[in-house]
Amino acid sequence: MTSFLDPTSLETSRLLLRRFHSTDLDGFAAVNAQPEVMRYIHDGRILDRAATAERLAIYRRHWDEHGFGLYAVEIKETGELAGFTGLAVPTFLPEIMPAVEIGWRLGRAHWGRGLATEAAQSVVAHARAELGLRRLVSIHVVGNEASARVMVKLGMTLERETVQPDTGRQVRVYAMDL
């Protein structure tokens, strides 16, 4: 069950999805410093605190430019920052543009509990009901089978296989109509 608190936050039974705060930097830097988490992100390198701060600034600009973006995923019971889920414009893969991508990244301690699926389902419902989007894509780096399983659980289907130009990585593009 999803409730819409305002345009920049969503709530599920276990999670609060909200815009990132400046106080999230250390928690998000800890997520980005985990090699297992970053293995399939961009070129696979971890991000330090400064690089994480740059990413958070980019996320804020995306919200300002598009009216949607990546949500911090907070565990309601503890207040802990688990990672993110949300929407972005995937300019890194020009061949699929124009498009809106749904994605997620959770710290290792939060894997295997259905949190990515729960958060992403909330974002899909919001994209459909509140944003009026008609289609979403998700990019699966070949090898990241856990992420692919979330895509399938969301109802996405494989649309194409290609190569991400800036990294040379093999990727699969999943898509769904809303």
C-alpha cells in the first residue's frame, strides 16, 4: 500500500521515500563505499564522500529540472537511510531516449528483504497516478540478476540488449507501459 504525502515523498508500510537531505551525506556515502553495492553501477568503482556529495547535488538539480527524481529510502522503524529508488532521465544511454528510468540502490545490509521491490512499486504507482507517465524503462547491467528480478516483479519485460557507451558494459533494457 502506497500513500502519497506530497510530490516529493511517498510512504509504504516499511519505508519513507523522500528527497535527500543534507544530513544524508554520510549515510549515502557509506552505501556508495560498499564494493558489492557499486559493482554494477557505472564503471564499478566505489564513490568517496566528495563524489557522493556531487551525486546528491546532481539528484537535487534533476528534481528541479524535471519535477521528479531519486528518493532517499528511509527505514521507518529505525530512521536509517537504506539507499535510493526513483526516476531519472537516462541520458547515459542515448539510443533509448526519450525515456524515464526507474532505478534503485540499497546498502548491502538491506538486500534480500524485498525493500527494493516495495520501494520501486511505490514509485511506479506514483509515476502512473500522479506524474501521468506512460512508460518506464530500467537498465540491467548483465550479471546483476538481483536487479533484473526486481524489474520482472514490477511487470517489466526485456526490450533490448545493448552496450552502455561510456563504460562498454553489456546492458539489458527492460520496459513497461503504465
